[in-house]
Amino acid sequence: RRYNATDAPENSGWFTVGCSYAGALSAWFRLKHPDLTKGSLSSSGVVHAIFDFYEFDEQVSAAISPECASRIRESTLQIQNLLGESVSSNQMVKEA
């Protein structure tokens, strides 16, 4: 809002774009802030979001190398620690 009020060219606006969960976020943002957005493109936007969808992480882990999966797990733990989230065993992808 501050950028739009001070620095944005006159009659400009934002266009949100996303695919899958980001597509859902794009559409939801457009619905919540029609005053800030000119439009939204949601490709394969999720219509029923699943909280704690660890099965997605399992699929990604199976599709990549063990080293890459390990680095992603370590990064996820670091981010969760920074955010102060507790990590349960079912939230972490098991090593293959």
C-alpha cells in the first residue's frame, strides 16, 4: 500500500501469478485485496489446501538424490527453528 501510494506510477497495479499452492495464494490475494491488484493468474490452484501435507515432501524426497533430500531436511529444520515451530516426527520426511 505504501509503495502504491508513494512510488507507483499512476493507474498502476499488481498482477499476481502462481501455480499449485502459489496459485491458490495468488487467487486469494486478489479476492482479499482487489484495490491493490489488477488481476490474478492461478494455474492449477489448490482448491482444498491440506495442512501439514508431509506426503508431498515424501514424494519430493523420493524423486531427488539422498544428498539433496538431506540438505532440504536440514534447511527445513533451520527455518522451523528460526520461526520457533516445534517439529514432530511425522513432519519430517523419513530418509529412504
